[in-house]
Amino acid sequence: RRGLDSKELWEAFRIGFADGTFSTGLPNHGPAKEALTQLGVLNSKGKEAFRGCIVVPLSHPDQGLVGLYGRRIDPEAAVKHQYLPGPHRGVLNWQALQLSPKVIVAESVLDALSLWRAGLTEVTCIYGVQGLSQDLLELLERYGVREVSFCLDNDRAGQEATDKLSARLQQ
């Protein structure tokens, strides 16, 4: 329904789907399984934390892959959005910030992907209305982005966040 069925989109953003089979190829014990559990890719039972999710890698130009975002496709899922534990890291499509003095900031990863698919490729996102991540703030400044257009939900939370985030960027 969101127009995310493009092979080009999936390849450009290295999107995948966690179908629950990832851990079957791992040894039952050992450093790989321990590291993946500590990162939050596997849960305490050794199962995929992102099982049933479309998974989008989140990266940083200096550090590579630093985060994952998962969106469950089951409309009945109790938890729809999944991130690695800890602060949300990485910037979706940080290359847009590097290449353009103007960028659109969407409310979520899937919103940004929908905009990209619609041809608005100078897009990135925040991770909900809670605020701008430290990684995003750093890269906006580093790459000299001069104009930010927020594309948040047209509800009270989205409107309040737009005002708050705009004021923060103007500082």
C-alpha cells in the first residue's frame, strides 16, 4: 500500500525481510551467536528480534552500519516498530545530505522510503516525533544543509514536533 514494491528501492537501501531463518544457519553457541545477541539482532532465546519485519539498515558515513529498523508486516502485531537496543543510530539516506543543500525530513523510515519512491530522493527521516538524533544533527551540520522541510504526520503530535524541531535547527 505504501509503494515500497520497487526492486530499485530495495536494492538502493539494502532492504530485507527477516523470515525467522537467519539463526538456523548459526552454531548453537559461540562468539557469533553471543555477539548477535548482545547487539540485539537475536533475542535471549536465540531467535531473530526482527522476525516478521521488513528490515532497513541505518548507517553513518564514518562508521558504516550502526543501526537497524524493522517494521512488522502483520497488522495485528503488538509491536510494529523495532530498533536495535539503545539510542537510535544511523541516518537513512545520509548521502542526500552530502549531495544537496536542501533535504526533506520525514517522520519515519517508511515515510522517507515512500517519498524516495515518489521521486523525492533528497529525503531522510527522524525516528518518530521524539526528536532529531545526534547522528542526523551532526551530518546536517557537517554537510552544510541549508534548508530542511519537515514532512511529518498532519496530526497534533506532528505539528508540535515540526515547531519544536524547526526551533532546534534554527539555533
